[in-house]
Amino acid sequence: MNLADLLTPLPFPAGLEAVYRSFARQPDHQTCGASAIRHGLLLGGLSVPTATLEALLDIRRHEGTPPARLRDCLEGLGLEVRALRKPARQATGDFLEGLAPQFARGAFLLPCARKAEHWVCVGAWQEGRAAVVDSFYDRWRPASWQDLSPGLGFFRLLPEELDALDWAHHVMLVRPGRWRAQYAAWLPARPALLRLHAPLGEVSLARAIRHAAHQYLDDADYSYRGLQLYLRGGGAVALRTADPGADAVGVRTAAGEEVISARRLGGVLRGRAAPPELVLRASAVGAVALVS
């Protein structure tokens, strides 16, 4: 079997919204390798379920993802892999600057951070910062990496912040390989996929609402059952789900995120009539909160 046939290439720009929303936290403590590979594939508009990668990597038997297994999986999927070693005396910024041409041609890095225990994806080196996708931690607090909270994180790290991750144990440079044309087509979308287009530390309200709905309301692991949207002119509207993880909530934006549209999808997915759609101007919403 050709493992590359397991990948579904999505066209750019038609597949942008689907790929943008496909980044997700890892299912459990052992699946960082599968999630890091998946995020690297998404940068090229390539889709594959995390469970498929988990099986290819034989994660349960290995209780994680050894470097050799990760490399074999990537090569089987049609990508080119080269193990890198950062010279001990070379500054991290200089090391990543040397890889800038590789990033520009669609490559990405998969380093094993936290004392070689956790795979992450580095998708770009831009303006002196590394764009890191972490499938297990969603927040970075300067005081201590031990204070990170579980979730999905997009970070723009200075070299010293990346070094605090203890990242340079196993570093895989992954080139597009047979998917060269696919990654080239998706290069214009990479800043958006890595969440680089928003100012550091800021996110649009529309994007925050989308993230809250798709990360927390659609996941049965959380107890949240609704979104409360507080309007600038006073009053509030609520969007509630009866069954988290089953009665999904769909949120989309239009006109450059100026209009927010949301509806419950459970009935639609079961062939029933679509419930009413909530449509608001983003400028009319002053704040949003998750409610139990």
C-alpha cells in the first residue's frame, strides 16, 4: 500500500476554512507525534485523521513516537526528512535563520522538546520569532513552562523562549518531497494557518468566538453548553447545545469577519430541518463567554 494515498490534498483557496479549523489538540499524552505530523501536513493543505497517523506510528506499542518511527512515517507519506543537529555554540536565531530558505520552499521542522518528550511543529521563522504549533499546551507564561495549560497553542517565540523549551534533542527538517506543488500552492496561507497575521498576543473577537465554539462546545470532554454574546448596546444572546460533542455548533464569518453567523448543527447532521441561524455584525458584540 502506498501510504501517500492516505492523504487528502485540499485545493487553495477553496479548502482554507476547512484546513484552518482542522488544527486540534492531541487526543492524549502519547499522541504528540501524530498531532505534530498532522499539523505539518495541514500547512500544505494535506488532510489525514490523527487516528490514522497514530496507527502508522504504532504509538500504543511504543508509548509515544520514537524519532526513527516518526521519520519512517513521514517518508512513507511522500515527504523528505533530514535529521538536524544544532551546533552547541551556535545561537538559536542563527540556526533558524539558516533554515529560512527551507521554510520559504514549504519545509517545516518537527523538534522534540521538553527533554525529548514532546513533539511540536515549527512552521516559520519570521521577524526573529519561531512560529510553533503545540498540540498539548495552549498558553505560555514567562514564569515557567510548567504553568502551561492543556489545549492547542500557536506561539511566536523569541530564540531564548524557544530555548526554554529545551527543544534541540531530535530535530527533523521535513521538506515537501512529492507534495512540492501542493505545499507551494499553500504557502500564501501559511501565515494565517500559523495565526501570524494577528498582532502578537491579540486575536479578533470573531476568531475567538469560532475557537470557543469549535474547541470547547464541540468537545464532550468539556462541560460547557453554550456561548453568551454580550451586545455593545446592552442585552445578550445565547447559543446553547444540548449535548456537547454530539450537537455541534457551527460558526462562520463573512465579509472579512465583519459578520458572524452561528447555528446548532445536531439536527442538520441527523437529517432534520435546520434550526434558526443567529447572524450578528461583529462590531455589535462587545464580549463573549462560555457558559455551563
